[in-house]
Amino acid sequence: MKIFQSAGMLNMSDIKLSNFYGIELDDFAHEVAILSLWLAQHQMNIEFKKTFGDCTPTLPLQDGGNIVQGNATRLEWDRVCPKNDGDEIYIFGNPPYLDSSRQSIQHKEDMKFMFKNLKNYKKLDYIACWFYKGASYIKNFNAKFAFVSTNSLCQGEQVSILWNTILSETLEFYFAYQSFKWKNNAKANAGVTVVIIGISNISNSIKNIYVNNFKKQVKNISYYLIDTPNIIIKEKSKSFISNQILQRCGYIDKSDDLFLNESEYIDVITANSGIKKFIRKLIGGKEMIRGINKYAFWIDNINEANKFQIIKDRLNKVKLKRNNDKPTHKFCNMKEANKQILVVPRISSENRNYLPISFFDKNVAVNDSVVTMYDPEEYIFGIISSNMHMVWMRAVTGRLKTDYRYSSSLVYNTFPFPKITQTQKK
């Protein structure tokens, strides 16, 4: 929306449909947007007349705004809404919510067109395109913009990919609503977790952070939407303690053919004498948090295991489902502990004061929903379960909706912890 300054006393509304500009991809929605502006103008004229006793007639219908049909990631916004000295421009919207796994071929092409010179851009949500376009449009001009966005743009690895690139040293967040669950009255309710981010050119003005209907005034809003300087935490491949490595590598096959629930497990070991040596208890995030007993075939000697018909049948099913050269019976990492394994679920509730971590016997298998440490020094448990580590995790980790998505490379490896003595460890 473009606001023009006018002099003198206001005796008619100075906001006209010609002040409104927009881009809509769908042809039908483009026509509806024009109609909606006419309806909004009529409603506001009624309110204006109630207050001031007169208004500009709605009929005959005049220009319905400058609404363009097209792809907002490809069009030049300066051509859609030209900028002139003295203009005051506000951009706002609710762009598409699509993470990298749900983008169509067309969406991926839009991302490539927009970010082809940006490393790791494929990990960004599709909505990043609108922030990039908006930032380019308002830079060094009397303009601001605000978008409803997926909250993942301000969490985890996307922070380091996006914000330094598009904001640089000229733009900043001037207000932000932290994560909240957004719903509408539509039949197919979106029900997503979102943030609202307002961006402007850098100024000395006070910024506002909104949390649970409270407003906090701050000097700076960081890329994580908190009251801190713009420090970005990037993933690290090395642990902050060189020999205490927390890693993500477990059973990742989507097939259930190598899994057994508790009743299946009992039936299998009852009917097949000696098969128990090829089965291990499976520990995943859900199994650990909810106390669910689940089992998996753990096969290191394929020839011996194939003597059992049920294993042979299950492996044949896996082979049909896998279209690659991976072994049909292997976990992605057959690593084993000498004594015990420390396990941390990758996803856990935002309502927890502490991460639900635990030690397990060496004879368990783990799946991809946890991160693990083999034969750790026990003081590591104290570090990961500490309140300070939770504060760090809440600030820098990614989220699934609002639940914590724990990452060894982004949370554990980057944790600022000093070197300590053996006495301190004890």
C-alpha cells in the first residue's frame, strides 16, 4: 500500500483504491482481490459517513486497485508498485507455507531463480523468497514490510543461511510476534505455527517483541526473534569435547518389515528357537518418551539369519521396497557400545523443563529419531540435562511446530562450555 501526503484539512477520505498494489498468482483469486477492495471501500465509506457526515460515492465503480496477476517471485516489484520521492510504502502479506520437503518442481525453480548464488538455499522454506524480494524493494527507501511466516525461518540452520544475506547492514527487524498457533475459519484449517516479522531500514527507534499478548520494548530484535545482538550460531561438525561425540545415525528405513511390536516379538521368539540373537530392543524418540516396547532385527551374519524363514521373508520385502544398493538387512550404522549408550530424542515437547535423556544397555538398536553417544563419560549427562544447556537449546535449535528439534551439530557441538578438570567431572 502506498500512502501519499496531502496538505490541508481532511474533508474526504484520502485513502483511495489506487493507493493499493498487489500480486496474485491465481487468475480467479486475482479477480476476487479486486472485488474485495471494492467491498472494503464501500464498507469504509459507510463508516466515514457515520463519523463525518459525508463521503465519496462508491458508485459508479472506479479503479479497483493496481492488482497484477503473476508470480511474485519472478515479477519486479518496482514495476508493480513504482517508488517515488515522498511516498510512504507498506508491504504486508501471508505468502505460501512450504518447507523444502513439500515444494513442487515449480517452487524449486522459483527458489533457484531467487537464490542461485546462495549456499544451502535448498534448505530454506519457500516463504524466504518473499523476504528476499521485500528486503530488496525497501532498502534505502521510506518503506516497511511485514509477513506472516513459518517460524522455522528464525530457528535452527535457516537463520545462518538467510538473514545475514538479505538484511546485511542496512535492514533490521522492527517488530516481531514470536511463535503462535495460527488458525482460520476455513473448512481446510491450516493450523500452522507461525511468526510475524516486520522489517525496516535501520533506525534508532525502539523495537517491539510480542509474546503471548505481552509487548516487550527492546533496542534490537535478533534473527532468533529475541532481545539479543545479531549473533548467528552455525552448525559445527566437531564436538565441544573432542572424544564425547553425540551423533545422529540409526535405523532410517521407512519400511516396517524389520520392526516388531511387543506381541509380534513374543510370537516370533516363541515359534523360532535361537532367533532371539538376531533381535534387539529398538529405542526411538517415541518409544523412549512414551515407554513403548518395540524391537528390530539386528543382523550381522546374513547367512546364519536366513536359516529362519521369517527373517528371509522380511528381507525379501525390504529388498522389493529399496531401489538402491544398500544392504537389505543393515542399519545405517552397526556401531556397538562396550557398556552403554546415551540417547537424546530429536523431538520433544516444548513444555518440558529438561530433555528426556537416558542411558541404555549396549544391546539396543536406535532409530533415526534420536541422537546417541556410545560409551560416554557420565558427566556428559549432567551437561546435557543442565538448565543452562536447555537455555542454549531453546535459543538456537530448530522446532517442529513449537516442539524442540534437538540437533547434535547445531545445539550440542556449539554449546559454549569450558574445559574442566577430572575433579570437576566427578
